[in-house]
Amino acid sequence: MVFHFVLAHHLKLVLLEELKIIVKVLVLIQCEPLKHHLKSVHYDILEYQGHLSSLY
């Protein structure tokens, strides 16, 4: 059981590292549109939170 847990943990770490690399590459490829998109999503979330707080 311990071995399986350690293996799973290791795989998770490896996957996380790979994900980080993929994200970095994607960000480098489409940095500007992505920044713009994230900013608009961020504002949408803030707007939504404001809307929710006005309801309660």
C-alpha cells in the first residue's frame, strides 16, 4: 500500500511538472491574447461576485 501511495505521489509530481511546462509553452506562444483573455475573465468574475453580493 505504501509503495502504491509513493508511486502515485511521484506520478502526480511528474504530471504537475509536465503541466507547468505545457502551460509555460502555451503562455509563450499566445502571451498577449492570453493575458487579454485572462484579464477579461478576471473582470467577469469580479462583476459576477459584485452581482452575487448585491443579491444577498
